[in-house]
Amino acid sequence: MEKIALLLNGALNALKKVGLKMNAKKKDIPLILKKLPAIKKPTISPLATKDWYALETIIDKKEAKKIIPELKKLGASGIVEYNINKLVY
């Protein structure tokens, strides 16, 4: 029963959230991070191209429409918004 409750709560938590992925040059990351909300901290991973990184975070669904154009202006590219099925805190 505890496992089912965990999974159901995870599904409910995910209803109002989306994931965001994007790429950015190293020099643009500090400004992007100031604008980018996250549950804790965004994930930042190096890409194969020198000085480029992938950033990933979970945000409120209602914020996505507003923040994506702002992230683009700050240098983010290849921005992907995706739905999530479960979010377990």
C-alpha cells in the first residue's frame, strides 16, 4: 500500500510540472542559472563540443511559456520542454 501511495503522489506532483532541457555555452551559464528555477539545482553536464553544456531542470508548467523566450535571449539553445509522469520528492 505504501508503494502505491508513493507512486500516486508522484503522479499528482508531476501534473503541474514540466522538464526543461537546453544547451548553453559556458560563458552564458551564470546568467541562465539566475533565471532558471529548479526543485533544488539544475543538472549541468558537459557536451562533446568544448565549452558547451546541457542544462536540465523541472519547473512549474505555467512558468514554461514565460521563461523559454527569456532563456533563449540569455543564450540557451536547443530548448526542449517535456511532460513528466512522476515526481517523487
